[in-house]
Amino acid sequence: MPNTSPRSTNTPATTEAARRGPLASPQEVAAYLGVPVKTLYQWKYRGIGPNVHKVGRHLRYRWSEVDAWVNARSAYDLAV
């Protein structure tokens, strides 16, 4: 019987966000950004960090929003 799940595809994921999955824990995002988890919590409290979502009692980040947040705060224009 063929798998009819909308998530399964025969083509490999081409973007890193697709490879990582849609949601990330604070620990994963902290490792990706190279900051302590406590910094993410402080950013959440101050409203200056990447957008965060509550799933039940857990905090989760969308990788696409984390990448957009990083890109929006890029200090240098690398396309010179």
C-alpha cells in the first residue's frame, strides 16, 4: 500500500530549513545562534528575539522565523 502522507516526498529536501523540520526547541535555536538558552529567554521577555510559540507548556521556534530574524539583523551588507 503506498504511503499517502502529505509529509513524505520522493525528492530530497533542498533547503536547510526543510531538513531541520518546522519547529525547534530553545536548546536547538541557542546552539544554532551560538548563545546560551538563558539569552533566548531574556530576548523573549524583552520582545527582541526571534518569534516564539507555546506548544502546550513548551516553547518552540519556527526555523523560517529564526532565519528571517537573523537576516533582518544582519549588521553587514555582504553583497558589496
